[in-house]
Amino acid sequence: MTITKSSFLIAVIGFASFSNAFAEDLDHADLERMRETARSYADAWLTNDADTVMATFVDEPVLSPSGLAYLEGQNAAREFWFPAGAPPTRVTNFELTEIEASGSGNLGYVRGTFRLGFEYDGSSYENRGKSVTILRKTPHGLWRITHHIWDDLPEDD
């Protein structure tokens, strides 16, 4: 029996799409651990300590700040948030409101909004926006942030 290339391709595509149907949704415990990591990220900012913030991420995270290019890796994230020689930023308030949390296997995401208050170079600022945080479960069962995407919202929204 001869299998044509197109028949083989159709079979492979069909199998690949069918196999995705077997990925299991995250259970309640994993969803809670994932949410806890998202809350820990916000709480870490209130410590105003770079190591505490960066501990919520994987070794090579990807950041997508509002209006800027992607930042890849721990060093890029540290340089963006904690630049050497710049006046320190002191976070005074960080509230996350979850809209949705879901995932499958060892990947998940938390989508929501945030309100951030901080002081920089003698002035106080308020910011609010929306975010999507993608997390991966480590071999030790911990959830760490792999990608963090945020966008500022207009003040009148």
C-alpha cells in the first residue's frame, strides 16, 4: 500500500491537532499556586528589593513593557527596573485584580488589571493598566513567571 505525501501530511496534521485535545486543564491547587506567584510578584515590589522581585521569574524571562520593545533575560529585566546609578524607585502600592486564570500541563496565565503607586526622584506617581502574566511550573512544583506583558490604561478609563 502506497501513502501519498498529501495523505501523510493530512494524517500528521490531524494527529497533532487531535493530541492537543488531551492536554489536561490545571487543577485547583495548581491554579492557586499560580495565582500565589502572581500575588508574590506584586508583594515583592513592595519590598523594593531587586532580588525578591526577580525571584518570581524564570532564569530567562521575557518582559513586554507598555510601548517598548521586548526585554529578554534576567539582566535586561534588572537593567530596566533597577538601573545602576539611577535614583531608586520606591513602590508604595501595588494592587492586582485578577480577571482570569487558566492553563494546561505546566503552563498557565493570569490576566488582570493593576494599580501601581511609586516614588521616584522626589515625586509620587500613580499608574494603572492591564497585564497578562505567563507562568511555567518548575520540576520542583513552583510556578515562575516566564513572560510578563503590561500596558498602561488611559486615566479616564
